[in-house]
Amino acid sequence: MKKLALFDLDHTLLPIDSDYSWGVFTNDIGWTDPVSFKQRNDEFYEHYKAGTLDIHDYVRFATDAVRVKGAAAAGQAHQRFMREVVQPELRSEALELVRGHAQAGDEVVIVTATNEFVTRPIAQAFGVRELIAVELERGADGWITGAILGVPSAREGKVTRVSQWLAARGWGWDSVDSTFYTDSVNDLALLEKVNHPVATNPDARLRAIAQARGWRILDLFDKK
């Protein structure tokens, strides 16, 4: 039976939230209004933590500056974001965890509610080719529109997207031995779906659930 290792990204493999941090970064480089953007970004982040986030509204907000600036400028900014923000937060514990699954021959996939523009280079930094992220709709010019394409990989949508990923390879949940690492109670549906749920750097609510259900708890590092 094929072994499948699924990883959430933010606060699971990274001690930061890459989506929120990208917003802060674009604010710091002058792409967004320093007052109104920060206020809305903070509000959306609180909704995420509370499990009440409207992901369609958030993605429109979070990708607006990228959409306006265009592909070339956005790509250059993301390279700088990787150097200045993400690379310093790549922890050896997380890299070794992912590497261990890969070396064991497991199929390794990052499953995140953050959009593909932000997360594709981060997945590559972890050596992971398979990324299930929020896919962005593209217009006739080939650039993002601000809308989500298909089912967003958030909350119950993570189960849907992983199921689609499996089906595209001729697999099903009954043909893989699956493990999922995540910090967030937002991912409860996928934790309940896999064979081996691992509450990783868990928030208080997920820690309580994991303790009550006898799930493995893994504290890789302190979150920011």
C-alpha cells in the first residue's frame, strides 16, 4: 500500500503564516496602503483563526496588489520575500521531517489554504513537488483575476482536493496509508479522514481534541 504524507504549511512546517506574512511584506514595500491594508489583513487573520474566514473575499483582497502589479513585478517581489522572510524561517526540524518521509519512499504532498502564487516557491524550498493550494483563476491575458479556480483547499475543501488528487492518479483513500500533519482545528475534516492524524504545533482547540482522541501530538517548534 502506497504511503501518503500530507503536510499543512503555515504554522505546521513554517513557524509563520506565509499568507499573512506576504501581506505584511507587500505593505512594507509600499504596494498597499499602510493603514487600511494592515487593518483588513489583521481582521481576515482573526477570522481564519476563528474558523469564520470567507476565503473568496480574502483571496480577492490578498491577491489584489499582485494582480495590479503584474507577473514580472510580482515574481521579483516574491523572490525577495523568499530571501528576506521565508528562508530565515525554514527550520531544520521541519525540513528533516519532510525529508524523512521522502527518503522512506512516501508520496509527499503539501496541502494548504494559502494560494499557489505564495506557496509554490515555498513547497520547492522544502523539496516538495506536489502542492495542493488555492488555485487562482487566470484571465485571457494569462494573469490572475483575483478569483479562486475550483474548490479552495480550505477546511472541508482539503478533503475534496486531496480526493481529486488521488483520483487523478488512479488511487483512492482505501489504497493509501495516509498521514496528515497540521496545527489547526480548521483542518479537522482531513485529520478525521486520514489513517494517521498528527496534531503538529497544535492550536489550543486542536490540542484538546488530539488529547481526547489519542492522536499523536508533535511539537516541532514554537509558532510566531
